[in-house]
Amino acid sequence: MASSAGDFVIEDFTPAYLAPEVYRGLSGRVAAAIESLRCCRACPRRCEVDRLSERVGFCRTGRHAAVCSAFAHTGEERCLVGRHGSGTVFFGRCNLHCVFCQNWDISQEESGTPCEADSLADVLLALQEKGCHNINFVTPEHVVPQVIEALAIAAERGLELPVVYNTSGYDSMESLRLLDGLADIYMPDFKLWSPDLCAEYLNAKDYAEHARQAITEMHRQVGDLTFTPDGVACRGLLVRYLVMPGLPDESRQILEWLAREVSPDTFVNIMGQYRPEHLVGRMSEDPNAAGGVRYPKINRRPTREEIESAYEAARKAGLWRFD
């Protein structure tokens, strides 16, 4: 029997972290999360540095998460924004170095202010006071222990909004196990499929392997995306796929995998807003580079036909829920 939109509505929703059995165990979860920073494996880089002593690895982040901004965001997915916005917290730094990053000033530069757990909890509660529909942690892969620490404090002080884990998809299983029962909505990117392209454009040849593992685990934890009766997402998996120029096989393989190995009911945001940014299109030192620029193959926007082709690939694979 085919699923319908009505199958994905929750009448009485309570955030996962407020379930009695989860809430009672928050202190133990926090202790395990913070201890994990002593030999950091928060992401697939597995740098194993002692971040409790302010040693830094690939993400250049020590004991405390760097917060760049926090506000009611009206530019996120419609199902997260609702009437009052998504309460986004943008973290500085990143565990990827995407050559086309549109937020490179945040992700690649020394950005943000180190924020202790008490202060971060205050930020979350302030977003709730503004009427935001959720707490949306943006680029949290490298600061999962700090997120858990702040979330536990905020829950004790009255936080009752669903938590959105808004990630590049380059997540470790260790971090996702710590988040099990705390995150309500997982919103990963699935950027690229081919290891060679992942190495060239993301600086992580193993990206797709880890994204597949992570998205499978995310779906196991929260299932397909569900909504409150007023149409705001409250629990489940929402996958973002950014259409890249000239890479139709990447689209097809990613979308087919989601339908086949995760769920044909996976909610997917197929995005057409790619533009050459960061290192793409800058002058190259290679005299043989096409046009004299770096990454010439992706130095353009995707065409309308390429975007439509991605939608067609999704539909052909059996996916039907799109933002």
C-alpha cells in the first residue's frame, strides 16, 4: 500500500530529549560526550587530539564550540521555517574543505566566538523565546559533545523545541550514537558519490562512504520525516542534495541509493542554487587549466535542464517527497 502525506503527521509531539528515559540519562550522556574530547574522534577525521587541553585537529576547534551567529532563520526549508523561523545556530569551522563552499568565510576562516555550555544554553533558550519552531544546529559535526552539553543544560532550564542536526553528512558513528534520542530531525547533505570527486572537491575521499553510513543510521534513529498538524517538521530524516553542474551521474547514484537503501519515503530537498564560490573560478597556477581558472568543470551554475534531470532521476528511483 502506497504511503500518503497523511501518514506522516504526529498529533502530539514531544522532543526526543524530553522522553523520561532519555531525560533521566542526560547527565551520563554529557559525561561520555565530554570525555570523548580527550581523544577526539567526533568526526571521520579521527584526529585523536586532546581537545580538553585545547589541542586542535583538522577542524581547528578546541574545548568550546565557536558560535558565529544565532537567529530566527526564514531562509531554511519551508517545513522548518513555519511562521516564526528556524532557530539556527551557526558554528564556526568545519571538518570538510569544500572548494565551492558558499559559507567559506565561516567554515574555512578563523571565525566565531568560543562559547561555553552555559552561554550556548542561553542562546537556545533565547531562540525559543523568539518563537522559533526548532533549534537548528548548523555544521555541528565537529562539536557534537559541546552541543550535547549545552542541550542538557537548556533542557533543565525549560527548552522544549525539537532539535535539527543540520550537517554536511561527514559524520562519525560515535557521534551519532551519542545523539541517539537527542536529535529529532536529521538534515544531512549528500554532496557527491564518486571517491575521486569527493577528494577533489571536498578534500575527503571517503566522504560518500561515511555519508551512506551516517544517513542509514540517522534514518534508523528517527525514521521518515513527520510533521505537526500545522505542517511544521518535527521528527525524521530530511536529505539535502545540491545539484552540481555537469555531474548527472552523481545525482542519479545518490538519489537511487536513497530510494533503494534508506526509504522511498525519504524527504529530499533537491537544490538548484549552486554557484561558483570560494576557490572555484579563482586563477590557477597551472598553465594548462581551462580558462586559466581553478576547478573549471564546476565553474558555472547548473542549467535548468540539469536541475530538472535530478528531479526526474529522483522520481524514476521512486522518491516522491520533495521540498
